[in-house]
Amino acid sequence: MEIERINEHTVKFYISYGDIEDRGFDREEIWYNRERSEELFWEVMDEVHEEEEFAVEGPLWIQVQALDKGLEIVVTKAQLSKDGQKLELPIPEDKKNQTDEESLDALLDDFHKEEQDQEETNEKDKKLQLQFVLKMDDFEDLIALSQLNMQDFTTSLYSFENRYYLYVDFHEDLSDEQVENKLSILLEYAHESVVSIYRLQEYGQLIVKGHALETIQQHFS
């Protein structure tokens, strides 16, 4: 996949049909199966964020162009106007005259609603989240972390693209505060990753399942 950072708010990338199929997606289903096409999009956006630090925040404007051998996709984040009151939509100049004031207001309302819905969803997910994927800079950090003898969660270790990832699953009986406190300790040795557990399961290599830190401690204590 080829990624080009256009500016602070826009990124363009090209993904071939061969790459799409290598990721486990059918060339036809991405056009007719919305759930699968969204799954592919967010998987690709994970990579874009990893390589270009392009954080997905708020409403997005997405252009998809089908080419002979793949897809060219342009993603732009909506921006607040200078007065901070409205979201500026990245509508091309040649199409602005085709959009009357009433239609534009309707688009803005939709964008505001989408942003509010996303914030509510993020807040809900934050309260319920018990699983995290952590990226390790060095295996020595894993060894040091294993020596803390932390409890109340299970861990699985994956290798993916020459990096180690620790999947942490906290016990359901923990309070939000307990999860946050333990997670803050874990993040002293790792970074929270945008790579999903589904991507690790599909393309990564599972090294230790369910008790990774305990296993590392036994071998390196």
C-alpha cells in the first residue's frame, strides 16, 4: 500500500486489489458488503495512523476512485471554521456552485450529528473497554513488566511486522478506576496501539496465549 500525506488534514493512499485479497477480502464484496468494506477501511486507516500519525477524529470526507489495479482513497478530516462555530466541509470548488445554502446547512447538521454520535459512542466504549493492545518498543520492556507480578488480567503475546504486541484482557469485576490504574502502570512499559486484536489474530504470529507475562517471568526471572 502506498501512502501520501497531503497536509495536516488530508491523506491519500493507494491499495491494489492484490493487497486487498492478501488481507482476506474479496474484490467484489468490498463494493456490495458494507460491513466488510468498512472493516477493510478501518484496517487500512490503522496502518495510515501508524505510518503518518494521522489520527481519525470527528467527521471524515472520503473519496474513493476505482482504478484498473486497485483503489485510490482520499481521506480528509472536517475542520472547524475560524470562529469555531461550524465545520468546514472540503467540497471542491467546481461543486460549490451546485450546492445551495439550504443543502449546505443540511450537510452541516449531518456532520454535527455524526460528530456528536461519535463522541457518545467513544465515551460509551471507554467506559466498557476491558481489552487493550499494547505495542512494545523492546523485548526487555516485556521482561521488566513481567517482574511486577500484576494480577486481574490475562495477556497474550503476538509478533507482527517485527514488533511485539501484548493483548491485555482485564477481568470484568474490576472497576473503571482499577482498570485505569493498572493500565497506567502497563503504559509505563508500552504504548497503546491502534492495531486491532483482529488484525493480529489474522496476520500476526501468536507466541503465548492467555498467560504471556507469567511465561516470560518464568523464563527470564
